[in-house]
Amino acid sequence: MPQYFFDLENGGGFLKDNDGRNLPDDAAIQKELASILLDVAEDELNGIDPFTAEVTVRDLEDTVVMKGVLSFRAN
């Protein structure tokens, strides 16, 4: 199974995933990406306005295969 790395960038800085996860396909990558962004929302949002977090998914060759963005702004 291919290995993918989920790097997180938010207002607090950049966190590089050095461990990775073995996932079978794009659907599994997307599900893991959504799960990470949900965790970020629960753990870090706390009313920060505006707030943006981005997760970049890369493969073993450091090729970006997917990105996800969580953005919050109260109006």
C-alpha cells in the first residue's frame, strides 16, 4: 500500500509529517484529510478569527497529491 504524509500549516506554524500513513486510494486519502481537519477545528479553532489551516498530502517522492483547507471567519 502506498505511503502518504499529511503536513499541517496553520497560524501556529508548520508541522511536517515524518511518519506517514499507508492508504489504498484517493478516497482513503480524502477521508484521512477530512479527519485531520476536523481534529484541527476541534483542537485549535477556539474562536480565532480569522483562522485557516491547510493540510498538504504528499507521497514518498514528495509529490503533492491532495490538499485540504479549513477556513473560519465570523461576520
